[in-house]
Amino acid sequence: MVRVEPASFRDPSGRVFYRDGQVFRGLSPVAAQDWRALAATKFFANAVKAGKITATEEAEKTDEWDVVLRHERIPFVSYPFEWSFAMLRDAALLHLDLLQAALAEGLTSKDGSAYNLQWRGASPVFIDVGSFEPARPGEPWAGYRQFCQTMLYPLMLQAHLGLDFQPWLRASVDGVEPARMRKLFGGARRFKAGVLKHVHLHDAVQSRNARSSTGEVRAELRDAGFSAELVKATVRAIDKLVRGLDWQPPASHWTAYQQTCTYSDADRAAKVEFVEAVLSKKSSLTLDLGANDGTYSRLAAKHSDYVVAVESDAAVVDKLYRDLHNEGERRVLPIVMDLADPSPGIGWRGRERASFEQRADADTVLALAVIHHLAIGRNVPLPEIVDWLAALGRRVVVEFVEPADPMAQRLLANKPEGLFPDYRRDVFEKLLGERFTVEHRAELPSGTRTLYCGVRRAG
Amino acid sequence: MVRFVNFVPCGEREATMRLAYLDAGSGSLIVQAVVAGAAGMAVAVKLYWRRLTGRFRRRAEAPTDND
């Protein structure tokens, strides 16, 4: 059965579709010409070999398309609003790196979207092979505005203002517009790196030229002497700017974070032992919900083809990503997401980019030390939480923290007494047993935490 | 005399149509000249100079009732 990728409609010269678990891209006659030009370049072969562009080969042609390409499948599709600062920056640098290599061989990219990139663990990979086309002399980069809106501006928000960019990207599939950025960068902020040109001037020129068509402006620029060398100089300047953007959370963030890690050494050792024992069965995809510093994601990676480490703290994800990236890890993907407010579907009809739940079809779900945060911290009813776990994966490894536990006490102290009469181990065990066959159970030495491993019941 | 200013030669207009899936933004194209550095800045100045002189030229060549 053929399923068309809902996000691939924007460029009508091609379409991505899935058949028999494989990813294909159908190309129109024009896109087929562009593909042949790309396939003949050295940079494309080198980038595929280095894992920078998704592996691509020609597949059997269909009646509908001139050329059909088969792409390597990405283990888990994530979106820019789920990435940390360093992830978005590395993705942006890869996009610019490939664009520079393409320009050197007479090609360019017709867009500049952060959605052109995906991940193999902690390594970015460019997936939109249909983006490349022969460059036209004297024309600036068509993807510049999209690059600004989906990558450069979000990076500036975080690096210059310390604002988490994820909610901005999640709010709009097209990213942050220059006019909106300009309002945020008033006063002395306009003098921060890149802001005058890429934000203020960009918005001013855009609003003064709103009535000129891009065709007219392209011709004017060509007549005024805009050259291929200038396109290269533009991309080099953007690359230099992006490399200079950095963000580190304030030291106080880590102090606060440490207070959420309250395990005794004995509990920690017992928990590792339990998780390692129940994970010995091979999984293709494991979700680690509330991954923190990634200890259990790394452990799961020994027994899984791929692990997605989900954590709501963007600073923690950023540190985990940097560590994994430096280690060259390609099987653990860290993402930023609040478990009580998971990524919804966004874009056209809310289907262009799928919700987290639609993308998460895991063999194993780790939910260690998260249930109490959802049930007490966010008031999510226990039956809802257990249903949600069953929707995400076939097997669950879950930890229940009793109300008497110091961490649960800290959360309960912020709520009226008696608000959660059903937050009890016996109630949780009953609910878990209705949806899962519990195969293993272990109480941690502290006596206030219990671990379970269950397999989802049929039906 | 009425003079039509055609910025895009016919063949190139087709090429432009090929690019049209994404609206690159007129201002986003022009600002790249400034981003490119001194040589690009010269291109931007030339573009605006041509626009300015073009405006005067068009005004001077504007048709009269006698035309």
C-alpha cells in the first residue's frame, strides 16, 4: 500500500511516499533533470558517503513519475521544535556546509528549511534531496528567508536573549518572521551579532519591496552585477555568524536540576540492575520518557537499534546532545518535549508534521521516575497515563513513586491536601494490570519506589 | 510614446517560474547583497541608483496629451 508523506506537497515537482516500509521520492521531468545534475557532482557522492545526505538510489520507475528515488529510512522523525540549541545549530551548519559545496559545483538549494534535516542519533542528516538544482547566474539564494525564519532567528533568540526557541517553532511551521524578530530586538539589542543586517535591514527592505515581485528583483540584481561569487560570500557570512552563536544555561539552572535527582546509591544500583535485566530482549525502537542525563537511554542503546531520549529540560537535552555528538553516537536521539504537553500535529490541517504520538510506535517504553511528575505535578489522572503508555509502545518499563517518597512529598507540598486520593500503588498496579501483563516487578531498597516491566495486552 | 519596462527576458522568466515554489521574498533577495560584504554592497547601491534614475527617466519620458 502506498502512503503519501503529508509534508511533501510544498514543492510540486516531487512527492515523497512510503511503500512496503520503504521511502520513495517521485520526480517530475524538471526535478528529474535536477536530480541528474546532482547525481553527477562529487560533493553529493562525498556527502552521502560521509552520512551528511541520506543514502539515495534510483528505484523502479512508475507511470506517474519520470524518476523514482529510494531513500534510506530515518529511524525516528523529529522536528526542529524538538531539538536543543546545539542540535539546531549543527543542523544549520550542515545545511550551509552542503550549500557551499553545492555552489562550488554550480548547484544551489531552492529552499533553506530546518525541516530539510533529520537525525541519525546525534548526527544531523540532510534528507531533502529534491532541494538541489542548478544555480542560475546572478541569482541570490532563494532559501535565505526560510533559513532565517526556521534556523538563524531561533538560534539568535536563544543565543542573544536566552529565550528557548522551541515554542516559537512549534507555534508556526514557517518559523519566526523578520517583523516579529525586529520587535524583540529593539534598543541596544539591535547591535548583537547579525541582528542589524539579518533582522532589522531584512525586515525594512522586505517591507519596502513588498510590491515588487521576486522575478523583477532577481532581474534587477542580475543587471546590477550580482554574481555567483556574491552568493558564495553571502553563505560564508551566514556560516561565520551561525558558528559564532552559542548558548549555555546559567549555572543556577544546574543547581536546581540537581535537586530533582534524589536517589540513594543503593536505589540507583538496584534500578540499573532491573532495567538492564528486563531490556536484554532486543528492541528496534525504545522511547526513554523523562530521560534526564540519558543514563538509561545509553543503557537501552545496548539492546535497541535506536533510542529516543525525551526530556522537557532543554538545557539537559543540550548537554546530552553535545556529549553524544562528541562520542559519535548514532543510535541515541535526544529530543526536547514536555510529556504533559507532547508535540501536536502542525502545519496544513494539523497533519503536515505529525504529532509525537503518531510518530511513536515503539517496542519498548521506559517511564522511569516520570509518573509522579505527570500525576501529581500536572494532575494527569493515572488511568490516562497508563492508556498513554499503552498507546506508545508494546512493552513498558515503569517506575511508581509512592506518596511517602521525598520527591513525591515535594510535589504534593504544592497541592491542596487530599487532592489525589487515588494516587496509590495498589490503584496503579490494578490499572497497569488491565493494560499490560506484568512480567517483572522489583521494589527499590528505599521502599518507596517500585519498578515494573509489562507487555501490552492484545485488543 | 509608451514604453514597457520588461525586467525579465522571456527565457529567463520561465526559469524564474521554475523557482516559484517558494516565495523567496523580494527584500530577502536584496538584503543578501549587503550580507555578502563590500562587493555586494556596491551591487545594492547600483540597484537603488538605477531605480532612482529610472524613476526620473520614466517621468521625463512620460506621454503627453499630444502623443
